[in-house]
Amino acid sequence: MKPTQRRARLRRRTRRKHRQQARQQLKQVKTQPESMQARQRRRINKFCSRCPMCGYRLMIHWI
């Protein structure tokens, strides 16, 4: 076995480990239900902020 082949095999093993860590982080992000609501709220606030007096969306009527 050539030393270059051995090095390639080691590199492959470490790459798989990094991918597993990334997948675990993704799973942690998915399991937070609050982040989904916050994302929806941010999307709503981007194109319509609520009127402070009546709570109606300012996108539909400006006061």
C-alpha cells in the first residue's frame, strides 16, 4: 500500500465524520419549533408591519 493511498483513506474517514456533525446540527435546527414561527413572523414583517392603533396590516391600509 502506497503512503498516498493511506493518506487518501484517512482523509475520506475524517470527511464522513464532519458530514455527520453537520447533519446533527441540521437536526438540532429542525427540532426548534420556535425558529419556524420566528421565520414566518419575519417574512410577514418584511412586507407588512401592523398598524399600532388597530392591529391591521399596514400593507393594506396606511394611516
